[in-house]
Amino acid sequence: MELNPFQERAVSTAGHCTVLACPGSGKTRVLSERAIRLLTSHDRGRLCAVTFTRDAAAELKSRILPSCKPDVGRRLAVGTFHSIALSQLKRLPRSIKPRRLLSEGERLALLRRCLAEHPIAASFDDTLKFIDSAKARISPPIASDPELEMIYGIYQETLSSEDAMDFSDIVLSVVQKMHAQEMMPLPIRWLLVDEAQDMDEVQMEWVKAHGLAGIEVSLVGDDDQSLYAFRHAMGYLGLTDVSGTLVSTEATLPLNYRCAPNILE
């Protein structure tokens, strides 16, 4: 695969690496080529590539596997943050089995039940936004409205009493268990993250926990935009936070191949 000099540097840089890329600069191409080179140039070591949607994960896997021999392909795992974290929970001993994962409908019904039993002034939508925001962070939630904090606590207690968790608990639970040393990071040598600007605080901590455990971390992201800002994505600050913690080498992809010159101008 022919790469421009910027892409080649991003692919070949050794150790922790953060690639800052403009739109249309070949982010996924660079990530897949980096994965291919790591797998094919080493006889041992598993690689995990993480992204945000199942479609993006399938696309990334389809780019990597054709360039790898079958035995090399078996050392590759590709998935979303939540699917990979859920697989970690499922590998826990039976004595610490993960709680039942609620569907979105069940989650909303449970929250409505909490609000019916403990009415507050805030609307259902505002309460839901606060809970989602709280679960995108590591530190305990702090609200200007104490009633929202109260409902958050009641909601979490109800989940626990019913031995259940919601979608947002998946990565959060894994991070908490890794911090408490109740769970080991993934048994891999390399971790690659696509569209890393869209990580929220919890996902950032999940990545850092792996990097600090000696796993080589590669981030590829756009430093100037974030599609998931509405879902508490950390954007450029998240990229620099992980990079600073891991003392990553920085590479850039400044060439846009997608847009016509007048659009770029």
C-alpha cells in the first residue's frame, strides 16, 4: 500500500503514538496499515482495534484481514468500546459474573419508575441527560440541582438491587474493576483506537489503563472536530490527556484527499 510521507511516519513510528489528522487524510487507512505491519512483523502478540460503531469495526476488520495470513488474523480483535469491554466482563469468574444488561426500553422504564416513586421538578429528559453525563465521567456526579443527584443515586441503587446494569455501565464497570485491580487489562500487545477524539472520560481511562499496563497504544483522531460532542466526547483535550499520560509520539496527517481545492480554500 503506497503511503504519503506523513502517513508512512504515522504507520512506522514505534511505541505509543497519537496521530492528529484532518478530515479526508486517510485516518482509517493509516490505522489499518499500522495494524497490518505490527501483526505481520511480529511472530507473537495480540492486537485489539477499537472504534465507536459496529459498522466502523467491520470496515476496519475488512481492511486488515485480507493482508494477513490466517494464523496472523487469529491474533486480531476488532470491536466497539462497549463490545470489547463486555467481553472482558463475561470472562470474569462465575463467582463475579456481570449483572444483566438492560435493553434501552428497560432502562427508560426503570428510570420512569424511580421518578414515579420519587418525583422531582426536573423533566424526564433532563434527568436522563444528567445520568448519561454522570456515567461518562469517572468522578462522582455533581449537579447544581441536588434532586438530580438524589435520583441518580436511587437509579443506581435500583439497578444494583435488581442485579442489572445499563449500556453506560459496561465500560465504566471495567474501568472501576481495573482501577481496583479486580480485573486485568486485555491480554494484548497493541491497542489501536480509531476516531479517538470521540472518547469520553471513561473510555479515555480504559485506554490509559491499558497503556499504563505496558500495552502499546496508538490513537488516530481529528484534533479539530468531534462527532460525539453531544455524548460528552473529550475531543482534542482527550487526545492530549492520553498522549501526555503515556508520553506518546505525535504524528500528523495534514493532507486532505476528499475535498476539491476550492472547498479547502
